[in-house]
Amino acid sequence: MQTSANLQLQLTLNSVLISEFYPLLQRGVWLPVTTGCSVMNLLNSQLGIAEVYVQDRITTLFLDGKAIDELTSAYIEDGSTLALSTAMPGLVGSTMRRGGHLAAMRGEITCHPSQAVATGAGTVKIKLFNMLMKEIGPLLLERGIFLSGAELITLLTAGGASLRNGCDSVILDGFPLPCAELFEQLPTRVNPQQMMLLKVIWQG
Amino acid sequence: MDKILRINMGASGGPSQSIEKAGEFTALGGRATTSMIVAKEVPPDCHPLGAENKLVIAPGMLSGTTGAMSGRISVGCKSPLTGGIKESNAGGQPAQVMARLGYAAIIIEGKPATDDLYKIHIDKDKVTISVDNSLKLMDNYPLIEKLRKEHGDNAAYMSIGSAGERKMAAASIACTDPELRPSRHCGRGGVGAVMGAKQVKAIIFDDKGCQQRPPKDPDGFKAANRAYVEGIRKHAVSGEGLPAYGTNILTNVLNEAGGYPTRNFKTGFFEGGTNISGETQAELEVKRGGLATHGCHRGCVIQCSGVYNDKDGKFLTKQPEYETVWSHGGHCGIDDLDTIAMLDYLDDNIGVDTIEMGVAIGVAMDGGVIEFGDGEGAIRLVRDEVGKGTPLGRILGNGAAMTGKAFAVERVPVVKGQAIPAYDPRTVQGIGVTYATSTMGADHTAGYAVATNILKVGGDVDPLKPEGQVELSRNLQIATTAIDSTGMCLFIAFPILDQPETFDALLGMLGAFYGTKMTGDDVIALGKKVLNMEREFNKKAGFGAEDDRLPRFFKTEPLPPHNITFAVKDEELDELYNWG
Ligand code: SF4
């Protein structure tokens, strides 16, 4: 999978604007990471999410569409998709819960312990749902996510005036740029096909 | 709640009424009351729309008290959709008001000899049953507007729209919420058609001059209620996830699990899922000045509902629930929240079950009536066909099974004639067992009470054994029947699952209110008793083991992306009711 970007963009944004990223976070964002590790290693050691938070808060996880019960024996491969959620309502919500009493009801889609895979630089797609978008989303964006130029254009266009007004500074490929210029010259500055690394610094 | 109101709509000279002592039903409620009365009084082989069927309405055991979450109302009858026994419940204000008026149940029986349409007004002094033909074929929103002018804003209303009057098998009974919107529905099984067959358009409950029901042990009740509310508030699901996003919080998760039935159960993943997720819905609601958190009745502390405004910021409908967003959304290939919200409003207004209606439209799409993804077309089918009672509308309004037959569709997702909701049974096989075996027909709430481990119903299950799925489903169905019988909102099941002290607080409330000690065993015994009665009724109505089955395509068509089929064997399903 893609491990480098053609263009780097750093935005300094008001922290309330995390909600503008919710559609993107639900669909999933690609992160450059070291793959071949366990889910717990990825979340805790690489992404810096406290172990107690992972254990208590991220109670529903899917690795490539399979429900995870064991955080230390499910392995991340290059190109894996990891979806994270808090506890879900309903019978099916309870059924999906990590190690839950009703896990047997979804045996067919349970992620079984796998052999450790080779480690190396790679990317993982992380999807965040519900409260986790607000709680972990800023952290992922701070660390930097890969996205296509087309996705960036959609994000900035949908964010409209609130994103523009809440943007304090822009650095494009190492060079500062007035915020208004980025928003106004979006189609000329960003090629929809280009792969970008977006980092966000949060303020306030 | 020491009395039962019996209304005979077919009495000679016009409807008659009588009051009976509640007897054994004084300390019962919800599904226990409706199913016991239906099982005892309704001939199982009667025609559901005939004079012999009865419509039984019962509040919960703690409705009309200060107890939190106690405002569900149950409606029971023989179902015109399934042909079996039915209990369908809803939130809204009627349960609280009816209970404060002192009624443990209302039984509506018989059938008028003329084609007059009636309304029933109940206050603390009397019951008035009057002809009001000016209400004929009115839909729920304008109907309630009109009734409010006459009966005021302190009342709670139950009503049917035009679908109920047309006796469509998907017709619902609307209950008004605290803002007097007819937005909470006893949806499943066509209970609205039975009310329509009795020619009752609306029931108006006015509790002016009535007090909250007093507990036998007020201090004990207060303390238990406090602990119960604390338990609900501190739990991640009931105190946080549901209030913030409502039940539609499930869309993303089901989609990710590959268990989100898409385009009439062809795949388990909908590419437009995030566009209609609870997270997206909540953001939109707040942006438009609506509410992402709202209670369907006073006394609800979870508040899983909301208010959905249109693009101009004007009220359109209550926050559509997960199952509605699914049935009108992914099931039909529609990924636009405004379209889904409009369909939710139309369903509520006409008075049809949102699950049955959405599934029927998806089946019609599969039969080539309109294309999958055609939102405008779906709106037209509900508004102009079902809403106007055209021949096509009557096919759709009679549910997914009827629609499948009419358009020669092979893949028809129903059990006992009732549409399968929102969770593909190939992905979560245990829920498939519940769909297949429930006395109610396919019903996601039939095995909803996830508290079996605390209740220890049926002992500990070994999930690795093949019969584990059946045993889990059996225990869930027993526990759910018990919770349905308390009249509590099923969403209390989550704090109960994880927090034994919250379950104890609930038992404490029931004990302190009625002055008896209730144990988990009592709750389970009640659940089993009710299920046995319902099962017996269905047997006599003609149901056998062959009806406890999922449609065959679940066994033969692998569901992408996981490519799994439903693997629980028929013989295992047949074991579900063998609990000795
Ligand atoms: S949690 Fe939801 S369904 Fe239950 S009583 Fe409250 S608003 Fe109604």
C-alpha cells in the first residue's frame, strides 16, 4: 500500500472543527504505520492511545470486517482496515462486543488469532465511529493521514465557511500559505489524483 | 390499575362498555397482560379482522408512577399480518396517562353493524364512545391536530391513519409523544388494522384530576428508582451512545460487520452507509436546529430519540430509528437522509409500520416496480399509492409477503408473514434463531434482553456446542418477554447486562411498588409462562414446526462480503421451546 505522499499539507484549526472530519473518519483514513503488529500494539504503542482507554472504551472492533475478541492476537497487515467503536446498543450491538457474553452468536465473523506477520512500513485504514470520532479523531489527524486530492477537495468544500474561518494557518509542502488562498485556489493547488499527507494542529 | 375497561363495539344499539375488576392483572402489565387476555378470550382460528378478534391495550407494571423508563404501552390481538398472536409496543404518553386513570387493560371487542367511525374518550369520571364520521380517512398528523382542538393538550392520544381504516396488514397504532405528535407507533403485525376493523379511529386519555400511582413502600421505591436511574446514566450505551446518536448508531457497525442487509438482502455491506449513519444523522439534526436527544415519553432518562428538521429548519419527523433508516435506506439502496426522513413521516402519518413498509418497497424494487435507489419513487409509492389506498398501495400496505407474491419475487425476507428487520441472520446466526422461532414472526426485539447472564435463565450456555445458538436465543426470548411484561423500555437491558446492581434496583422498584419481593426467578417464570401461552395460541391457530423457519434463501445464498449462509439446522430450531 501507499507509504509516501506527493504533497504535504499542514492545517492549524480550531479544535471544534473536528466535526468537519466526521464523514471522513467514518469512511476511514489511511495512516502510515509499522504493520505486522497486534491491534493493541498499534493502538497503544504506535498511536499513543492509553491501554486503559483501549480496554475500557474501545469495546467493539473489526479487523477487515471481522469482530475482534483478543487485542493481542489479532494482527495488522499492510492494507488492513481496523474499525473502532464504543459499546453498541441492541442485541446485535452486544453480540459484537469484544469478548462479550453473546459473542457466540456471531461466530462466523469472529476474527480468530492469526500467526504474527512480517513487520515493516505500511499503511492501515482506521475507521472511527460514534464518540471515538471526537475522542481519537484529533490524535490521528495530528499524526497525519493519507488522502487523495479528491478527498481533500471534498472535505474542504463541504466544510465551507466554518472551516475557512476556523483555519489559522496553512503550510503546503513546507511553505506557509494564506488560508484564504488555499480555499480559493483549491482546484489549481490540488490535483484530485494526487496522494497527500494531511496533518492538523489543533488550537483552542 | 385495579380495573379493566371492556368495550363491545358490536353491541346491539351501539357500542357498550363495562368495568371489571383487574384481578390477576392488577400486578401485571404490558405483554403479559395482552397475551394472557388474547390467549384466554380470542378463538385462535378466528379471522383477525372479524368480530371475534379483540384489541387489548395495557400499560406497563410501573406506568403512571414516578419510575423511570416505565412508559411503554402494549397492544395485543390476533395479527392480520402473521395470523398468530401479536404484542406490539410503543413509547409516547398514553401508557402513563392510562395507568394513572387506573386501567390495567382496555379490551375492545366485537364489530359495529354500521360503517360509522368512533372515537373513545376516557377521563377519570367516565368513558364516552361517540360517532365522529368527520374523522374518516384522516391521517394521523391532521387527525391529532383536529382532536387537540376539541380535547386539549393535556390528553394523550392513540390513533390510526388511513391505512388502519383500510385494514392494511402493515397498519400501526400511533401514540402521541410529549409534544403531542403522533410519532410513536405500535408498528408490528398490523394492530392498526384490527383497530380499524373495530371502527375505532382514536382513543383519547385525559387524566386531569388523577395522581401518580402511589407505591406501597414510597421510600423504598424512591431509593430503588434513584439507583436505577444512576445505573442507566452511568452506562456507556444507555448514558452516552443512545442519547447522542439514537439507535441509528448501529448502521456503521452492522455495515462494518457485513451484516447490513442491502438491496433486499443481496449483500451485507452498503456503500452509502456512512451517509445515513446515526453519527451523520445527529450532526445534521443539530445543524438544522432539531434535536439529537429526546425522550418519547416523560420519565425517559435515556432519550434515544430526536427531532429531524427539514432543510428549512422546520419539523419533519421524529429521529428515524435504526430499523427505519435501514428499511427505507440500505434495504432499498437509498443513501439520502432527507428521503428516509420523509418516508418515516409518511409512514407515521398514514399509519404503517416503518419496517414492514420499507421491506415491502425493497421487495417491490426487486420485482421491478421501481429501481433500487429511487428515493423519489419510494416516496411516491408510500404517499400516492399506500396513502391513497390504490390497488398497488393496498398490495404494499399489506406487507412484504403480499408484495413478494404480487410481483413474483423469490427472495422475500419474512417469517410467519412478518418482515425481517435490519440484521442479516447469516452474519449473526443467533438472531436468525430468534427470527425463525419467535411467536411474533420475525422480530428483532423478541430476543433483545441481553441480560441472560445476569438472570441466569436456562443456566450457563456453552457457546461452542452446536445447540449454543438455540439455547442463547431461547434465553434471550424468555428474558425479553419478561421485560416486555414490565412495560419498561427494552433499552434498559444494557445497564442491566453490565451492572447487576441496576438489575437489583429494577427488582427493588417492582417490589417496593407492589409490596412483594420479586426475584430474578419470578421474572423468568413470568417470561416462560407468557411464551408458553403465546406458543399454544399459535399452535391452535395452525402454526407448526415448519413455520419456525427462515426463508430458504438464507440457507442457500451466501451473503457477501463474508459469504456465509444460515447454518442452524431445523432440528436444532425445533428444540427451542423444549425447556421442560
Ligand atoms: S430510550 Fe428511546 S425508546 Fe426507550 S423510552 Fe426513551 S426515547 Fe423511548
